[in-house]
Amino acid sequence: MLGYFASTVIIIPLVIYGMNTLAKLQVWTTPLWLLLMVVPVGYLLVSHPESIDTFFAYTGESGDGGPNLASVMLAAGVCLSLMAQIAEQIDYLRFMPPRTDANRGAWWRAVILAGPGWVIFGAIKQIVGLFIAIYLIATLDPAASATANEPVHQFLGVYREMMPAWLAMALAVVLVVISQIKINVTNAYSGSLAWTNSFTRITKTYPGRMVFVLVNLAIALVLMEANMFDFLNTILASTPTAPWPGL
């Protein structure tokens, strides 16, 4: 409870100053975030090249090697649910400089990659997560399947092979904190804009964006304290107990 509350309070001063400050925050934190993300994958590719063959040969719990339509559809449901996050990129694209003849190429690359092209980066992150999860399950400990779908456990498992346990835990915490800050500042800002626009259109009054920053964060805090994340994980990761009708 205190962790969620502290995370919520930390976001408030970061969102107060608007998108310019958030853009600087994203730029400053991205190099360390990328380093913490890439190093474990690079370690596995260099020190355990067999993990690549394990990844492509892994057949899951059933072990029959054949496609399972229900599992494919469940995985697709998770992927499609994440695509809605692309809409958050609008809050960055709206601050794009005017397109000119001088910046035309860079302008279009930024719009495409930061807009619809964001699915490419999302797909890469999902593949990396799946790669590490399979390594943990197939190589280190089959019992890891219970937590292998959680990023903090994925990176912690690889970090522990690379360095002492205390340092591995510290880096995993840093990675989680940076990731959550990068995500939540955008969510808080986007949510405050959406609430403000809707409220202003309906009531014809403008109470100020900061009011809805607090409202948005309060709603998020209540949902997290109600264990909504675990509830969503149960829904998205649930396995049908009987064949689907019509399949």
C-alpha cells in the first residue's frame, strides 16, 4: 500500500510542468533504461548461444509441438490489448515542430515511428520478454513458469547469473522504478488532458489541468490498491477449461 502511494505522489511534481518537462525526463532516463534492458539479452546471446535454439524449439507445457488455436487466440488478445497504448503517443506527436522542406524526412520518420510504428517497438519488447521467460523456464527452473511472465522476475533471473544477488536485486529495482516512472508520467499527463477536455466540453468550465492530474492519479491509486493488476492478469492469462464453441 505504501509503495503504491509513494509511487503516486512521486509522479505529481513530474507532471505539473507539462510535456516539455516530461520529454526531457524521457530523454534523460532512456539511455540507462535501454542499458538495463539490453545487457541481459546480450549476455544470454553471448554466454548462452544455445538459448536461441531453446527459444525456437520450446513447445510449451503440452510438449506436442503442434499449434493450439486457443493459446494463439489468448496470446493475440494480450497483444491486441497492448495496442491501445499507441494512442498515448498522440500526446508526444502533438508537440512535433512544423513540417518544413528542411526537416521533411526527419519529420515523417518521427511521426511514423512514434505513431503507428510504435507497434514495432512493442513487438520487440514482447519477443524479448518471451525469450527471457523461456530461458528461465527451460534452462534454469521449470517452476519459474509461475512468475516468468513478470518482467521484474525475468530480468532478476538473468541478472543473478551475471552478478552478485544483492547487485542483481538493486538493478532490477532500478529498472522497475525507471520503467514505471516513464510509463506513469505519460499516463498521468494523458489522463489529465482527457479528463479536462471532457469536463470542459460538458460543463463549459475549466477548473485547471492539475485538478484532473490529482483525480486521475487518485483513480489509479484506488485501482492498484484494489489489486486490479492481478485481476487483469487473471483475465488475460486465463486458459479455457473446455473447447471453445465452434472450434
